[in-house]
Amino acid sequence: MAKGFISCLQIFPSSDVVKTIAFYEGMGFRSVKYLDSKQPHGCLYRDGIELIITKSKKDKIEPNRVIHGYGYDAYFITDDQSKMQNELKQRGIKIVKELSTTDYSNKEFVSEDIDGRWIGVGKKETR
């Protein structure tokens, strides 16, 4: 019997697809590029996460927190937030909010990508 939704992937527009793909490769993602297609894009894969980087007509990407006043642009779930934060720091990824427990009971940290997007990384804490 069908379970309903089983997965999600995130689509990130970028003014420089090649540069954004390279950033996520540096974060440990494997890439497959379709830069010569009608809609140039790249697919990125790491563990259970898939990102699609598409070409934007905009010169600068505006993250959700700029457009709406708050919010992340994606949220990655992990069982070991501390280990993941340390790995990303070692890879030179900018951490804008260190690991902590939020008022909505998620243990999380926040990183920033090359286009200024904030990516929350964490998981709901069990009580």
C-alpha cells in the first residue's frame, strides 16, 4: 500500500550555476551537471539529500530571510548535529548560528551557502 509522500528535494536558483555547484561539492555533495540542456542545471547528492541548482535570471539571489524577514532556505535532517557541524567547519563552510536547542525543540545549527542562503541542520529533540 502507498505511504504517501516519501521524499523531498530542494531546488535552488543561482546566478552562477557552476560556482554554486562547486560550493556544494566542497560540502561533500556528488554532482551531475546538465549545463548544456534547455534549462541548465546541476543535480547534487549527499546521503538522503538531493539538490537541484537551476540558472536564475537574477544577478543576485535573495534568501528567504531577506525577502520575508526571517526563515531558512532549506532544512537538512541529521542524527548527529555536532559531528555534522564539525565536518562542515573543517570543510570551510560558514556557520552563522552554532549548535543549540531552539524554542521549538530542535537541536540545530545554521550554515550559509555561497549565494547567502541559510541552511538549518538539525533534528527535533525527543523529550
